[in-house]
Amino acid sequence: MIQPYYIVQGNYGVQFDFVVIDGQGNIVNLTGASLTFKAQDANDPTQTDLPLTGSMVIDSATAGTCHYLVANGDFPNPGTFNAQIDITPSGGGLISIPNLTVIVKPGLPQANN
């Protein structure tokens, strides 16, 4: 997993790739699971989740690979964003993959001050 993930503000169609492993380094089988990608501005004192509309896709359930496809409007402002993946296995429960970082760079043109 490459960290952090970089994107330019307003860009979409960008894919963030993941391999989900557990605390012992074993691949997590994602068969039948549902996944949600969550993010919030690292400097937002309200700790409010962004209203993301992109989709988490399981690429190979048995290999634990998945990706988030950034949708139009997901990251409209530059900044650093804390992110995590929430996994709901088919048998129930919740597994969270924390400590992901997305850095959104300002788009051009920028003022030369």
C-alpha cells in the first residue's frame, strides 16, 4: 500500500488501490463483504466525514485487493485528509483499516505571491 495518496483538488476518476491485511500480516478474504471509504479533513475541529460519493470496489476477494474510485466533488478543497476503510464481513461485524492519508494539492492556476 503506497502512502499517502495524492490527488489534485477537483480531480476525479482517480483510483486508490489497497491490499487488506490483518494485524498479523495475513490477507483478509473480502468474499461477501461490503466496503466503505471514509475521509475527514485532518484540520477540521468538528471531525465531520466528507460526503464522499465514489465507490469501493473489490478487485479480488481472495487476494484482499480493492480500490476506491474518486467521484466528482469528493475532494473539492486542498488539504490533508485522514481516511479509513470500513469492512462489513458477510458474517457480520466491522473491521476498520485506519491510518490512511489523502493529500489534496491545489489545482492550477495559482497566484504567485
